[in-house]
Amino acid sequence: MITKERGVPIKLRKLEILLRRLHPLHSKMAIINEEYHKIRAGYLGEKSLDYFLSFLPEKQYYIFHYLRLPYQNHHFQIDTLILSPNFITILEVKNISGIITFDYNFNQLIRTKNGVEQAFQDPVSQVNRHQFQLKNFLQSSKFPNIPIIPQVVISNTSTLIKTEGQPRRPSTIITQSAGLLIQIENLSKMYKKEILNKNQLTKLIKFLLKKHTPDEYDVLNQLNINKNEILRGTHCPNCCKIPMYRNHGKWVCPSCHCASKTAHIESLIDFSLLFNKKVIANKEVRDFLEISSQTVATKILKALDLPSTGNGRSKMYHLHKIIDPLINN
């Protein structure tokens, strides 16, 4: 059973916004583009597991995607957690092509592609760290000591996997996505003792969902980009050009001539995600969408049926209605 859906990573959404709202010749564009494609490849790799996970018995396994939990003064994020009454397995998913070598001597992952070697962060060390954090997190919350098995899943089926040296923790499983079901079946045969009864299982599911903390990721601060560098205006839902112009209640793109009555919604989402703001004033709407009329801005906001507080110039419209479905993942 999918207990927590996999949404689009908030970091991916914010990088995508930057790609359309910065000048094409911006000094950070190459860095943003590279990071965007890296995060997107990871997301697509994780999504590719859904087919295999769909074969798991719904009444036996509970699946959590993008579970971000507190640990001491930090948070740790698990790509996918699979919970059963007998054990938990956590998956660290990597979508890497070419020939990859798990180097146990130096705890790193080396990718060889087109004759070029590149070092990556060791996913085995990463998933083992998550295992340690999750174990202590559950113990401190007085849950039974249930086995937690870490797995590294390579989602690219054409990737050739090699190892070098001897693993210090042989319990960590490395598999390709096609072999994931076999690994879980083997775990079910290995861990036959029920650790969590029905009530404890229900309690743990609710607890994990409650403790999940979405990552808001301040993209402008992380990349040291000034908010004044952000291109204003409503972007075209068809070709992403900025700005569209407003004509008789519709937004029209001067580039591809696409017309839309609701294009401003995505641009208001851009505003909220880029500037980490959940409320917006009429003037901010006019400034960001490049609308000269206060009346038009008011009509746009009222049509969205957003909750509001305050009156007059101090009136603020709350954007939770259009933002929360995107970030609570």
C-alpha cells in the first residue's frame, strides 16, 4: 500500500522555475542546469521503481516515498521506506549510467563512462547512515526494535555494476530495480518473526507521517542569487516565455500566441516557491505579474478564492491552497 506518495521534489520544482526566470546568459545558468538535470534523473530513477513496487502485497507492505525525518539538530531523507510487521527496508535509489564500481576501500562510487572516470558520494555509506538514524529515531520514540535493512537500488537497467575490496557491512544489499522484488521476498523469508502487532503498526504509520517534514529549500540563498535578478511577468504555459500580456481577461503569449485564462496561477506558485512566501499582497501580485491595474489584480485573487487577512493595503492573501499540494511530499 502506498502510504506516502512520491511527489515531485521541491528542489526540482524550484530549479525549474529558475531556469525560466533568469536571463539565459546569467552567470549561474550552467550550474543550475546541471543540478536540475541531476535531480531530475534521480527523480525519474525513483519513479521507475513504481512498476516493481506495485507487485508487493498491499496488505503486507506499507510504502513511504520521500520521508524526511528529524534527527538531533538535522533531518535525514529516505528515498523509499518499505514497512512490514516483521522488518523495514530503506532504499537509496541511484540512476547512474555506464560502469559503476563500489569501492569499499575508500568508500566511494566510481562511474566510468566514455572512458572518463568520475567519483560520486558513496550510496552504501549514505543508506547505512540513514539506517543508523532511523533505528535511533524509532528507539527514542519507544517503538519495538524492528530490523532495518538498507538497500542501494540502481534504477538504470543498462548499468554494469562492479565492486572493489570487501564491504565492512555485508548486510547492505546492492541490486538493480528488476531484482528488488526478489530481495524483498528473501527478506520476508529471513525475518519471519512479527515485531509489530496491528496496533503498533498503525501507530508507527501515523507517527512517521506526522514526523515527516517537507524540505522547503531556499534556492535563492543556496545559489546566492539576488531576488532582483528574477524575471517578472506571467510565463507562458506552452513555451515558458516571459511575459505574457493581458487582453480581455486572457493572458496571451507574444511568442507562440498561446491564450490562457489561468496562466497567472503557475506564476503565483513561482512567486511563492522562489521567495518562500505563503502570503501575498495586491501590490506584490501587480509587481510580479506586471499588472498595472489594482482592480485586475483583485479580480485575479478573488477568483482563486484564497483565504485572506487584514484590510485595505494591509490585506494579505494566503497561498496555501495552491502551494500545499506541491510541497507536502
